[in-house]
Amino acid sequence: MLDNITFSHWLYAKGAVALAVVAIASLSACGVYNQAPREVQASNPTVTYSYQGDQELVAANSRATTHCAQYSATPRTVSILDETDGTKSVVFECVPSSATAMAVPRVEPNMTYTFSTDQQLVQASQSANAWCANQNRRAVTSAISPNVDGTKTVTFQCVPS
């Protein structure tokens, strides 16, 4: 019987040690979940518009400017794609305004720009928007006309916001 009691104490002691090990492991695992999350990836908001023709592309840029303003950002063209249905789509990324302030080219006060690609038209529109915004106004397209050499000319005007 003495051996039986000794064995029982031994078994009880081993069980207590095993329980302590499990408890410590559980607390360690809980510690991992108490850590603050860390950022793995972040990206700027984007907006995509479908359009047909130059006027709609300029309008899409204007809408992207409004959309990005809620993030204190300005639109930057990510891509312009031809869709299978004959339309095109343009994707704008909203980048913090301070990051794009230097990237926007300056447009002369007459706001006339010659372009041959959709990307150049978007850049002209963004430049006109920036020029007018510096005057607390907004840019509107007054005319887009074809040129003999195959390029086009766009003219913007600043109007009260």
C-alpha cells in the first residue's frame, strides 16, 4: 500500500507539472494576440470611369478630382484601357495632394493645349484644374478641336467654383 501511495503522489506531481506547462504555453500564446496589429500593406484609393470620346474623358477627370478631394488627394492616371464593347476605361489613383503638387505641369494662362493621346488630354485637364484651383476657381473645357496634323487642341477656362 505504501508503494501505491507513493505512486499516486508521483502521478499527481507529474500531472501538476504537465498542467503548469500547458498553462504557461497557453499564456504565451495569448500574449501573441495582445500585440497591436502591424500594417502589412496600404494603398491609395482608386476610382475607375468608363468613357467614350474626349469630352467624357475630361468629365471623368473632373469627377475623379471631386472623388479624390474627400481624401485630401488629387487624381493621378494609372491606366487607360480599350474595352471590348468599344468604350474605354480610365483608372485614377488618389494620391495625397502634397505628393502631386510638384508633379502637375504648369499650363499657360491661355489654357490651350495640343494633345494626341488620351493620357496627354488627362494631363492637360489636370494641369488646368491645378491652375484654376490656385485661383480658387475650377476648370471647364470650352473647346476641343482637331488639327490638320492629326493632333487635337483643347482649351480650358477657369470659372467660379
